Amino acid sequence: MKTTTRYGRTALSAVAGLTMAVSMVATPALASEPVQDAAATSGGAEAKDAGTTIESAQITDAVVAGEFSFDQTTITPNEVIKTFFQRATQAICGASTSIAADNPLGWQLSVTGDVQSAFTASVGDLASEESVNKVMTCTCGGNPAGGRAIITADVKGVPIEYLLSRAGANPGANALTFVSSDGTEATFPLSYVVGRHAVLSYEINDEDLSASVGGNNQLWMMKTPANYFVRDVVQVVVSTEAVAPEAPGATDEHPNSPNAGVLAGAQE
């Protein structure tokens, strides 16, 4: 009697900055009773729906073992980033009309709204007070497997959480609106932005943004589609809404699909 083979499935969780590897091992399933001719078996359809193993001449015994892995720590060179993102449409990574850098560190940024101490300061001054480096991924929400709309970079910027602390965000504030120099506005739940370790970047891979994605500064957040990465931010508005805004990507048809590359194939 022939037997079927069931493959164990392992769920993967992609975490920025981590290299993960899992193994898949196929083991023979328990043999089932032979399935007779469909006309003579009245319960065939019901058995199939119930998950009963059905015999097939096309299924053979097999024990297959293999390993595959993926890596999210390989840094994309700025030359590659520039080739793609500075030729892409405005929707890619929140691109504004102009991607030329003026003076990233001299860029003035205001934090206003439901705060105790609204302020305006240059990005350079804020960076001297608090700046971080994070390996982060920027990918378009609808990026298909093997698609080019994904990069991983060493991002340097001012943490948004620091801006909120410096301004003294009022208790109960639940929304942040980022205003770009061209008038573009994007509003997010405050908890989402902080929880995604958001930074206002001014350097990518140790160079000004003009050498890669373009512009003077750009909002970066982990596990977020790149079209929400607002560029050339001039103001951050803290607010308290009756209903917190929806998390970005919640209603997207393809919410952020990063690539995966197979490094080792299955072996019998």
C-alpha cells in the first residue's frame, strides 16, 4: 500500500536586523485505508472535507530534508539605493517633488500641538543631543517575491520618542502628524510610531540622504510599508483624538511583503 507524505510547516517571523534559519523535514504520514471507486464510496467527499488521507497513484514515499535561511542584515549600497529610489515614482518611500539635499543638519524642525514645551530646532542640534544608528529595511507594501522595491540600510537619525520627551507630550496624546515641506501630511497612532522605533533620518550608510534615497530627512519606521516614510519633515504635531488614527498598512491590499531568498535547496 502506498502512503502519503505530509510536510511540517514552520511559521517565520521577519525581524529587522536578525538572521534566521529553520529546517523542514518531511515524514511519512500514517497510511490510510484504500479509497475505492468514487461511485462505490458514498462518503468520499465528506471524508475529504474531514481531512482523511486519500490514496493516489501520483504520491510516492519520500523522506526529504533540507534547510533554508534568510538574512536581513546585508546592507544595500547607496549606489544601488540611489539607482532605484531616485528614479522611482513619488509614491515610493514618500518621495517629494525634489530629492536634492540642501543642508540636512541645518534643516529646521518644529514640534507642536499637545505638548508642554513646543520648540523649533535644527536637525543638527537635535542630533547632537540624541542620535541613533539602526539597521532598518525600507520596502514597498506591494513588493513581490524577487521584487526590487526593498533595501536594508544603516539608518542614522533622531528618535521620534526623544522629540516627544523633549517637547513634553501631554498624557493622553494619541496621534502624531508629520508635515513635509511640500505640504504633505501623514498621521499615525503615537503608540505605533514609538513602538516601531521611528527615527527622523538624516544619514543613510554614513552619507547624507542625497547619496541614497534623496532629500534632507525622512521618517523611517520598522515593519511599515515605505510609502508612509514621509520625506523632508518640517513639523511634528502631537494631538489627542477622540479615536486614535488607524495604523498604517492596516487596509492595504498587500501589507509590506519583503523578499526571501533560498540559500540551500532540499536534498534527498
